[in-house]
Amino acid sequence: MSTFFVKKEDLKDKKWHVVDARGQVVGRLAARISRILMGKNKTDYTPHVEGGDGVIVVNAKDVVVTGTKRQTKIYKSYSGYPSGQTERTFERVMKEDPTYVLKHAVKGMLPKSRLGKSMITRLLVYAGSDHPHEAQKPQIHKIKD
């Protein structure tokens, strides 16, 4: 018996899930979101086909981290110029752009390929509790603690 691989033509319409990030730990939430984006929560998962669903995250400003990461975790970026490296702490990033933390964590858990780049486009993160995507008829997705 041969192994079944789903083809792009066999995929059904992608669904959208709404995830509430209030009180969730960043890394654990990001791991669950990345599984939905990759399609690993479905029975017909195929690694080389983009079969995952879209995810809308609300209340991103209310995520938490464990331990002393709030003061010690550092996000580094490099502009490409000499002495162009900048470092920001978790607290500073949350003040400037609370959606960045979750996007950055999920992106690091996706494949580093063209497929991963197209998967991250189906992640929509909002700092507040409302989103403008009612037309996609998203389903509320409960994240188990």
C-alpha cells in the first residue's frame, strides 16, 4: 500500500481561527499557533503542501512570559551597516509593538523556506480585542493550558 499525499487540488477551503492570547505564555501559545498554520492538527497533513488554516490572534498585549524573561529577554536586530545592531528588552518591545513578540515567536517555529514565508502571511495579530475579519467567519479556537 502506498503512502497517501494530499495534493494542492484536493485541499478544501481554509478555515480561520480566533485565538485569545490573554494570560497565555508566549512560547506555548506560539507552538500551538504554528501547528495550526502548518496544518499539523489535521489528519491529511503533508509536509510539502500548505494545508494549514489561518489564525487571528487578539489581546496580544496581554501575553505573559515566565521567570525573569520580562527584564532579561533581548530581541536583537541588525541593519546591515557597521555598528548597526540594536537590542531591545521584552518590556520595551511590548510598549512599542505588542504584536511583534508573538509574530517573532511563531515565525521562528515555522519552516525556513518559501512555504514558511507563505504560512506566516496567514497569521494576523492584534493588540486589542477586536479585529476587522468577520467576513472570513472565523471560529473561536480554545487553547488548552
